[in-house]
Amino acid sequence: MPFVRVSYLESQYTEKELPVISQSIMSALIEHFNVPENDYFQVFHAHKKSEFYYSKDYLNVSRTDQLLIIQITLGSGRSRDQKRSFYKRLAELLSSQCKIREEDVFVVLIETELEDWTFGKGLAQMIL
């Protein structure tokens, strides 16, 4: 049940690149978090330079304007090892499939509980 938001500077990625980025994220979610293939909800946000701020070198990671900020809201319960392997695999996929530097892959996971979701019809489908 992940919901993915991807933010980036406009003009950094093309309409042809965004679906590849999307599929790379989904592949890593399926592989490391056992997400069903049809549990696919992602939105992409292009930002003007005046709307997108980041540290170029926080924690000794050298970032460029190709930075992708990937926020994933998902159910709780993944182990630290699963998260570490997910982060690594996602960076590898984006690097190999999309030519994005691993340093430009910024990910934050936001964990929620089953009752925090509705997938439509005003129902909490995960706790019925």
C-alpha cells in the first residue's frame, strides 16, 4: 500500500524518463517490500528553482540539481535490513536504468498503520 511522491527540479527529467523512474521505484518496492504489482500509486511533482531547496553536501553526500526526493508513505513493519537493502537497490536501479547518480537519490519512508488508509468508497479496506 505504498503511496509515492517524487519531487524534482523542472527541466531535469523528461516525459520519457519519468515512467522509467516510476518503474524503477516500483520494482524495488516489489523486490524488497513484497508490494503487489497492482498496488501502484505514484505522483510526480516538478518544481521551479525558487521552490526547490536542498543541501549540496549534507552528511558528505554531493548532490546536484538532478536530485530526486522520493517520499514513500507505507504500512509499518519493515525491518532495518529490508529498508537498507531497499535504499541500495533503488539507488542502483535508478543509476543503471535512468543514469541518475546514486548521490542524487534521496528517500524518506513514512510509516503508517492499516487503519490510516482508504483506497476509495470511504472504506478502510485494509481493516475490514
